[in-house]
Amino acid sequence: QVQLVESGGGLVQAGGNLTLSCATSGRTFRRYAMGWFRQAPGKEREFVAAISWYGGRLYYVDSVKGRFTIGRDNAKNTLYLQMNSLEPEDTAVYYCAADTGKPDNPSREPTEYDYWGQGTQVTVSS
């Protein structure tokens, strides 16, 4: 069992920055690919970014490329999402998730992820 706990969400003005963290339990974090997803009210859960177990493969949805950076610290069992130049369209609940099946090739599909955090709210005002 893997437990994931997100933090770092909040209210920020457009153009501002936030850094989300996802703390994980257990010693197996370094074996898993990890991802960030988000869900806005009335919309489906959307892929944001993913990272392979060693950090060598990074994937982003087009709308956040150049603004968001995913990273991980395997020694601290923590996943990060640095979000710069935030836009009102980034408003959503953000979730971290663990993909235990393909550590070298993280998926963009939420159904491929086995463990999820409870989410943290990010609100960007215009």
C-alpha cells in the first residue's frame, strides 16, 4: 500500500507561482513512475505531468509546457510540481498518483495509476 499526501495548494493571482508537493509513504517510491493530474468543476480528470522512476523521462500536457516543472526527490520520497505563470484556467484540484506498472514509461492515462492522493485545491484569480 502506498499513501500519497499532497500539499502546497492555495489561492494565487494570475501570473503567480505555486509549488505542490506529494509526500509518499514506504520505501518503494523510487520504483514508481509518478504523475500529476487535475480536475476542474464539471470536467474530467486531466493529465498534467508525469516522471519516470529515475527522473529521466518527463511528460507534460501541452497547456502547461514551459510553465510547469515536475520533479522528484527519491531520497525524500517526495514528488513536486513547480507551477509558474499561473492562469485562471489552471484552477482545479490537483492530484498526485503512482503508476506501479511502468516505472520507465509513465502513462498519461489516469486509469493506469494505482494509488492517488486526496488532492489539493489550486485557485488562480484573474
